[in-house]
Amino acid sequence: MRTPMIRISLILSALLALACGGRDAGDEVVGDTWLLGDADTDADADSDTDADSDADSDSDSDADSDADSDADSDADADPVTFEPDYWVMEVTSGFSGGMDYFDTGTGSSPPTLVVSLYEAAYFETEDSRYACVWVGEIYDSRTDKMGLTDLTASFAYSVTESYTDCSGMDASEWGATTPGARFESMNWGVGLGELDTLRSDIQSAAGSGWGDIEGSIHGAYGSWAASGKSLVSNAGEYGYGYVYETNSSLVLVYDDAGEAITHPNGMIRLPNPSMFQTRAWTVLSTADLP
């Protein structure tokens, strides 16, 4: 079952908060105060010094013990395993009759699937230890309607891992301690069409900026299935996307202000050549993965 309407903007806000993190206001260092004895009471002074030394030693010992204890406690708090509850997917690809390489101006890149995975604790703590990313290079793409009609374009594809920072996952469930083996064994699908069920939510979030994107934003549709199984749109409309103008070499075209030029929505088919990108809006449950 799809996790209903948990906006991905919450995730992005949380990531921004992590990037701006800092020391707590209460994390202050208070220096020691030294009390000097009278000049004519050397014995008292020596005794005080010895007492101070003993106190310092005890204090240091206690501090070291506390520090060690804290360090051990922190180490124990670190998650040993990673058991994701939710995930989101995003696709970037060139188009030249099918999914293809593209160039944003920094060199040619393959069509790419990016999957971000989250434990439920991430949404409570905003702690990056409870999140990871997996990137797959798309190959063997072909037209597939995913059981849907009236889409501008839709494709089935396979992936091979190109990067991940995921680790500590249950090999009996994922095939390895990273998600690559499982993702590489699956069939995937992506499509672009009219913005539908997510329109009101995205419009509300865009606020006064809605007028700037209304004519170019598309609905993003997705699917996944076990190897050899037919694709159906079990993700439905999971996000939104844009179609960008490219030259004949699939290099992105920018306007005079340095902004990528978008094609309007409502098209019957994708312009050939062009480039498209989908972005996640709805968080999905890992329980729904094959």
C-alpha cells in the first residue's frame, strides 16, 4: 500500500536543517576558579594545593570516566543495521525516441534512477544516520504503458548500480547489505502525463509561484515489479516532472538568464530530442517492493 501523502518537501526541509546544524546553546565550557591562600600560611597553601591536586585528579578521572561512558553510550546509540521503512524515486533521462544519455553542460551522463531510503526514525530525529541513497544507471529501456492510458511518454527499464552510501541492510531481505542486488533484479517503469491527483497539493505548496510552473509541470508516474513480471502503475502519480529543451546532441539548452528551457505540458508526445526529470512528492513503503 502506498504511504498516503507524506510530502517529500518534508524530507528536503529536514535535510536542510541537518546542513545548518550546530552546537546547542547550553554547550558552554566553564573555566576552573582558583582560590589563593594567604602568603604566611605555607603549610595551608601546600595542603590546599595537595587537596586541589587530588580534587583535580579525581575530577579528571571522573571526567575521563564520564567521557568514556558517554563515548560508549554514543557508540551504542549508532544504528548497527539499516532497516528502511520508506523510499522515494527520481529519474533523469535524455530522450531520442527512447531513454538516452543527456548533457547538462558538464559532460554526457547516462539516464539515472535515484532511490532514497529512510527509516521511520529519520522523520522523528532528522538524523542522517537513518537515511541513505542508491543510484542506478538505466539500461534496456523500452516503451511500456504500465497499464495506464493518456500518458505523454512511459518506459520500462532495468538498472545497474553506480553508487550507494547504504550499508548494514538485512541480506536475507535485500540480497546483500546494500539494496543494489534487489533493485537490479527488478523491472522499473516511469511515465509523464498530466498533473492529476497531486495537483492541488503542489499548487498549494507553490503558492504565488504556481503561475510560473503551471504551464510546464507534468505528473510523474512510476512502477516496479519483480523480474519477469509485467509492470502496473502501483506507484500511481508519485511526483512531478519537467521536460527540457536540448539540442540535437541532447545537450540542455539554457535561456539568457541561465535557466534551463522547459517544454509546455499538454503535449501528445515528448519532443525528440529532449530531456526529462521526475521528482518525488509521495513517500512510498518498502513493504510494497517485490
